[in-house]
Amino acid sequence: MLDELNECKLCPKNCKVNRNNNKFGFCKASNKVKIARAALHYYEEPCISGNKGSGTIFFSCCNMKCVYCQNYKISTKNYGKEVTIERLCEIFLELQEKGALNINLVTPTPYVPQIIEALKLAKANGLNIPIVYNTSSYENVETIKMLDGYVDIYLADVKYFDNNYGLKYSNVNNYFYHASMAIDAMVSQIKENQFDENGIMKKGIIIRHMIIPGLSHDSKKILKYLYDKYKDKIYISIMNQYTPLEHVRDYPELNKTLTNDEYDDVVNYAIELGISNGFIQEGETASESFIPNFDNEGI
């Protein structure tokens, strides 16, 4: 499995560098896993976090470089600590011991081969809670296929319908094409959504969309596409937590919070479409207090 890193094509960047020979592609990930936090997290959708928390591992070195990223410190600045596959396995088991409802892998794409090896070890040693793959969806279909049998829940973004926004704000080409193909592959793996008696998801697909200020027209296109294609096979989470941080100062159109009117307009559109399997956010979520403290906790 680690041979995949000899010519890395895990994401649509297709850098084809030999990460096993100290070469680095766009994401700057080496052949070592780098993470910045592993802890219980309470701010995911209710069916993911519940009351006990999601065992969330934040991976460094994202394969997208969104100019507005709330996790900029780890996604773009690549802060974190390198761990072995064996240590990653131990972290999975430690989170389960702490009562985590699931193992939540955040921006894991550059490390899929290592994650699979760690999951094999962990499952052999008693890991038995669901695995959540929390992704930007900027994935190659072959990478999603590698995860078949290892991932129980896909928690996947769709960021843009118009590919021009992906290029301008996230440094990626043809974002929607790749994201839509990846989601098709996810849906082909997870046949139905399953919940336990407490409403906690055991298997399923949640597609997230965070509305960006000024792009509600693009948001509506995304929602229409998702509902027209998948109906109630997926859950859709409409997010209002966009937070303008210091690094968007060169993008004045992004250097502001989302208005209540913008958010309500998109939510009302979703209701008009007929979307009922979904989540919305209420209250003040556009705040730096919702951004995790990346301090190597749990590593």
C-alpha cells in the first residue's frame, strides 16, 4: 500500500513525486504522517459528535490551499508533528478508550495509504467504532476506491459549482468535476444511511456546503445538483460558519462574515427544492472560538 507514495497520485494534482524518496508535491506531505491534534471534538453534526464527542484527528498538509481556510495553520503553514503508522494506530485506540463515538479523519487525503495500514493494525487490536472520512472532496476516484471497506461515513465538502472559484480561492483546477466524481464513488460504497437508537450515524454520507459571502448563487447550484442526483440517499449540511481571518485581507470580497439574509436565502431555497435530510446551523458560528487549538494534543 505504501508503494502508492512512490509516484503520488492520491489527489487530482497528480504530482507524481516519490514521497518515499524525500520528494514533495503541492501539499508538502512527506511519507510520514503529520497531525496537529487528536482529541474529542463536539462541533460536528449532531449525529457525528453526539454528547460524547467525535474522536477527531486533524492532519496537516492539505491538498487544497483555500485562502480563507479556518485551519490555515495546519493546511497551508503545515504545522504538526510526524508520527509513525504504529503511533497512529495507538491514537485510534486511545480515542476509542476515551469514549469517542467514531474516528474522524480530517483532511486525510495525502495519507490514505498510511491510514489504511494503521486501521488494519487498530482493527486487529480492538478498534470497533465507525471511521469518518472528513474531506474537501478534491479526490481521485481511485483513492476513494482504496477506502472501500475501511470507511463507514463520508463527511464530504462540496465547495464550489463554478470551477473558476475553485481556481481563484483554493488553487485547484476543475474542482466540481473531481468532487462530483469522488462523491459518486462514495455513494456507490455506502448503500444506505444507518443510525443507532440514539440517532448517532453508524454508516452514511453527509455532504457539507459552507456558504461563502457573495457566492449564494453558487451555493444554490450545488444544492440543486445534489438533490436532483441523490434525493434522500445523502444528508446535506448547510453551514454558516465562514470566518474571515487575517489571511483573506487581500480578498476584500471575502473579508466579511456571512449575513443572516444570505444564509436564510440559501436555506429557504433548500426547503423549496424538497431537501429534508439535512442540517442547518443556528446562532453565532462565525467565530475564531470554533477553530480548534492546534497544539499537538493527543499526539
